[in-house]
Amino acid sequence: MKEKVDLLNKDYESKTAQELLAAVLADFGKHLVVASSLGAEDQVITDMVLKLYPKARIFILDTGRLHQETYAVIDASMKKYGHNYEIYFPDTKSVQDMVSQKGMNHFYTSVDNRKECCFFRKVEPINRVLGSADAWVTGLRATQSVTRTTLQKAEWDLGHEMIKLNPLADWSDEDVWAYIHKNDVPVNALHEQGYPSIGCAPCTRAIEPGEDLRAGRWWWESADQKECGLHVVDGKLVRKSNEKKESFD
Ligand code: SF4
């Protein structure tokens, strides 16, 4: 599979993000899904994809702990694009059991507890979504954090055993915002309040000028632990879809 990914990266090297998305839509069609966390990068991808293919499958994981501002982006995007997202929720019993036994905010108490919460609220639902696809698209960028520095436009997702595509891998923060302003893309109001990266409300804070872009995510943990379990990063984190511990974001 490494050879196939190397070939894709060679093919995608000179392509713009839009050209890459057009190519993967042609290659994978309805077997392609786009992940959206409603952050700035994912809004760029959403705008590009829906202009290329209005019926594209774009999915959202509603963890049950999102900001109201994030829900507002969902509604604004549905209105602007006339598009319906696929919105996935965690397994009810898993979350009920977890919070009944450990409380509502146990994720602050240890990395294991935080990963457990991310697993039930994000990883298990995304495993369900990706089980229906052959490839998925993310808005990840290499310069977002120390855990993403070697990110490539095409990767083999070991955890899900499928192709993962990152059309914005080589984009800068400035590129993202220039596209948003030029194309009048709906964005989360929290970005203007110092939140460059937005996840669940209790696990996201605003950052200070000069801080790492993902410093506001799980800020009580060290930088190399800050992945929520949705992605294999640098090939370090591997988990089969039915396993519970460890992570891949
Ligand atoms: S980001 Fe926080 S609240 Fe959201 S799933 Fe992970 S630990 Fe739970």
C-alpha cells in the first residue's frame, strides 16, 4: 500500500487543493467521505467540495459537548450551500455508563480518562462512518502542531485501513483565511475570540498571541499527547476499530 500512497503523493504534489479534490471525487465517487469538525480548514474543504459536487458526503461527529457557536456554523453552512450533513452521535449506552461511573468531566483527571472520553464520543462514531467508505478527506495541515509536521497530502490510515487525503497539508494559516474571506465561507464565531482550533467546549480554550495553534486543545496535557483519536499521525498511533485504548486523531 505504501507504493500506492507514494504514487498518489507524486500525482498530487503539483495539484492545488481544488484539483486534488476533483481528482479524488472522480476516483472514489460516493465511496469518499469528508470529515468536518466545523473548524476553519474544514469549512474551506466543505466550500471547495460542494462547489465541485453538491451531493458530496460530509459528516460531523456531534460529541454532545460542542459549543453553541459550532452548532451555529452547521446551520449557517446548511443554509448557504443547501446541503445536508451526515451527523453522527456517540453510542448512548457507552456514554451513559462512562459518565455514570466517572462523572461528567473525568477527562481532566488523566490522559487515559481523556482518551476514553474521546474514544466513546469521537473514535467509535467515526469508525462507524468510515466503515461505509474507501477513502476520507480531512482539513489537517502540517503546521498545525508538533504531531502533524510530517503530514502528507495522501496517507495510508493504518487504524481504518483506508486512504486518507489531506488537501490542505501544505497550506499556511494565512492561506486558509485568505480563501475564507475571498469566498465568504461561514466560520465559527469563536475564531475571532482567540480560538484557532475548536473541539469540544470543555477541552478547548482561547490561545495567547504567539502560542502554538493547538495550544488551546487539551491544554493541561503535553503537546505530543494532543490527538483525540481520529487520525494516525506520523504512523505512531495504531488501533483497530474495535479496540478501546490508545489513540489516533
Ligand atoms: S475533546 Fe474532551 S469532551 Fe470531547 S470527546 Fe475528547 S475528552 Fe471528551
